Amino acid sequence: MPDPATANEPVLLREDHGRVAVLTLNRPRAMNALSSDLIAALDQEFDRLNADETIRVVVIQANGRAFCAGHDLREVRSSEDYAFHHALMSRCSAMMLKIARLKQPVIAKVRGIATAAGCQLVAQCDLAIASAEAKFATPGVHIGLFCGTPSVPLGRNVGSKRALDMLFTGEPVSAETALRDGLLSRVVPDDHLDAAAMDLAQHIASKSPLVLAQGKAMFHRHMAMDLEQAYAYASSTMAGGLMREDAKLGIDAFVQKKPQPDWPGR
């Protein structure tokens, strides 16, 4: 459903900083709720990024006082048709899956609140850095709806006991608690967030793009395996990696105490 408040503004912005692409959720008056338009814009941008050989890291941030308040409840209540709701949830889930399948590492940069599907978005990203003042919640139970799709990456980030505590109570947790539980990678003072997020992104972007892409794919695959399968898969992947030019260049530079190589492109 079109957002009249932002009819003349894109719901998603992109700005490239060298090898880092920054995507900005741009529905600040709607607390960056995931409308159909915003879901579609993210989905399409992920396709473009996956084909972009110049970008090595993606950062997702938001304009305004909230990172993302979840689904747009006005849009949700605009229909009572099951097919409408199923299509909306399915499109959002497909967009979230693209984050895991994107060849670039994706970093969530969080200010303000990240609730429901907004918390899901943070959990789905590969890394997440937040302001010390940020809050996280899955508050669907307050409005008679269990946060089912947010529970998928949330449980995989923090484990069942902590995830169900958030899901059953709907109460917000602090950035420090989210860091302790594994929802976040780093927490910094609010006035350091912009620099810290870009420093992290640029540091990762300085690494081999082939290693970043293959390492991310390997990690997400083995996390779905049992321990024996995971070790077998990781062993074969690393053995293959040792045969590639990036590893040969990197190991030789380390042994010879030379600077990090200028990595070949993908």
C-alpha cells in the first residue's frame, strides 16, 4: 500500500562509500515500518547488490527515531483476506532470506527501537552494531499476535529460552542485554555509532571478496547441519580454499611478514 506521508520520497535510500553500500530505511514518520513498498524495495536492492562486483559489505540503517517498528499495522488491517496476509508474510520472509543468501556480509546499524519484524531484520543480518540506547522487542503478544516470523532468526541468534522470554512477554530488552544474549555483535555510545559502524564495514571490506562470499555461504549452511556433518563440510570447504589464489597470496604474505595483499576481485 502506498505511503501518503512519503509519496514523493523513496522508501529506501542507497549510498555507496567505496566498497560499502549503505541502505537507509526511509519511512521515519511511520517509524520505518515494513510496508509492502519497503519490503519490495529491499528485495530488489538485494538482487542488485548480489550482482554488484564493486560492493563487499552492506550496512542497513534507518532515518528517524526508530530503526524499524515491524510490519505496517495499518496495511495489515486493510484486509481480512488470508491470501493477502499470507502473501505479505511470504514476501517479507523471502526478503529476509535474501540477506542470508547475499554474497556480501550485511551489518544492521541500530538506533532507537527495533521491534517485531524490525527485530527480525536485526536478527537476520550477519552482524549488528547498536547504540547503547537502542531497544529490542517482539511485542506481538500485546496485540493478540505471536511474532512467528521474527521468532525464526531470533531463536537462532539467542537460543530458545531467551527468545521465548521476549516472545511470551513482549517486553523490550536493552542493547546490553541484546549483546549478552547474541542478538548484537557490538554496542557503542550513540555518538560513536556512525563512525563505529563504518569502521567495521570498511575493515571487513578490506578482506578478500571471494573469502567473504564463500565464508558467509559456508557458515550459514553448516549452522543448519549436525556437528559431524558441519565438520565434514567445513573441512572440505577449507581444503578447497587452500587451493585458491587468495589463500596462497595471504599465507605467503603472512609468512614473509609482508602487508595484506591487494585481493583479486570475485
